[in-house]
Amino acid sequence: MEAQARAHKAEQDRLLKERILQLKKERNAIILAHYYQRDEIQEIADFRGDSFLLAQKAASTDADVIVFCGVHFMGESAKILAPNKTVVIPDERAGCPMADMVNVDGLKKLKAQHPNAKVVAYINTSAEVKAETDICCTSANAIKVIESVDAEEVIWVPDKNLGDYVQKHTDKKLIIWEGYCNTHDMLTVRDVEEMKAQYPHAQFVVHPECRPEVVKLGDFVGSTTAIIKYCKESDCQEFIVGTEDGTGYQLRLDSPHKTFHFATKYLVCPNMKVNNLKKVAKCLETLSPQIYVPPHIADQARLSLERMLLVK
């Protein structure tokens, strides 16, 4: 019965993928998928990537429709950078708890308390927060962005763990908001030590959204893209991975003969995983749910995103 059920699902997925490809042509659409999406969504994506790469693709695409398989703030960023495109997401409930931890009123108060500071916002923020920001960044370019800012004092929102990591790599003073990623923050020193004992020859690669004491244990620390690149190029054949488990799709694709162990079974973002093939097909059929950002918010937020894209 189990084999029959698997065969039935495989056939359903095949038909859905065919339908998605057909709709994509009809709509002149592009599918962008974050590395944390389900494997079957990453398989049908035109581009897989982290927030930075996908923001670049959204800004440069010739497609009429952008299907953003990620969470809501990513769809907002795509709409802000490509205002004349139709941007849809498979499930509008795909939010980001970390993005929800910072609000405009709180940020305005902090800015008033530190009038000489510039605001650097992690891309994991709402459009409204980006509109109150001098420049955005991702984990891939956070240190470069901080160094590019013309101020010695920087208000950093919302991820305290990434903020702690960046602070160790800059002489600028960071005023760090107390937000965090629910998924990455779950990983503990004990989890990592147990995995290291179980796999003594494996290297530990870790995302800087994890707790500082966990990041300290890393053989390599970097963004999702940096982790994937490092594992591909490293001579090491076995890795303990300290980031969201959807990354395993690209890791295995790039390095099929290497072994990857995720540092804990809890490294799964439930918001990223609400999207599925059926929802992708439906949003292409109906062109909904669409992302909408009020023009006055979008105009301000666009400046902070475009400044980020100019940082080399």
C-alpha cells in the first residue's frame, strides 16, 4: 500500500509539473524559489537562490509574472524592485516570524534616540520597515553593507544573532534589535556537540542566524549560498549542516558523492514549507494571491533595496 501511495503521488507531481510548465509559457512567468523550499518546488524553479540572488533576478527579469516561492517579505521585495510586474506567491500565509518582530513605531523611536545612526535592515523585514531604512542587506553581504554605510553608528534590525556576528567583523557600533529566526535559533551547542561526536570526520558549516555560541563552533560560517559553495569546493566529504533543511536539495545536487547531516531535525521553517506544487499551479492559473505594496511605501523601500544591490 505504501509503494502504491508513493507511485500515485509521483504521478500527481508529474502531472502538476507539466501543468506548471504549460502555464508558465502562457503567462510569460518566471518561478523563483528560495533554497528553503520543498525539493519538488526547487526542481521546477527557473532560479533557486538566497534572498540576495532572488532579489537580483526579480529586478532584472523580462517576464510579465513572477511566482515567488518563499515567504511574504520576499514577494514584497520582488514587487518593490519590479513594480510593473505581476508578483504572486503560492500561499499568502507564508510569513516570517523574525520580520514580524520589528515594527515601524519601534524603529522610529530608536532612530529618534540615535539621530546620527544609519539604519541597516536585514532583508527579512516588511516593506514598511524597509521604507524607514537607509539600506538593506542579506546574510550574504551584511558585512560589506555595514562597511559601506557613511556612519560610525548603525541601527541593525531585526536579527540579533546575525547582528552579533556582523559586530565581530566591523569597528562600527551596532545598535542591535532583539529579533531572531525561530528556526535557526533552535539549534543548540548540545545538538552540535552530539552530532560532532556521532560524525567525528564531518565539518560543521553554520548560518550566522544561529546563536553566537553555536556559530562559534563552526568550521565555516556563512550565508546559505556561501555554505553551498564551500561544501562544493571543499576537500571534505562529510558535513554537519547548521541551516534550514531545504538547503539539502542544492547541496546534494552540487555534491552527490558527499554526505550531509543536518544538525538537528528541527531545522525546518514551517512557513517556507507551506508552499507546494498544487499551490504553485493554482497561483499561475488565477494569478493570485498577488503581492501589493502601496506606492508611497514602495518608493521609499525601493531606495534601500537598490542601494543594497549596488554594494560590491
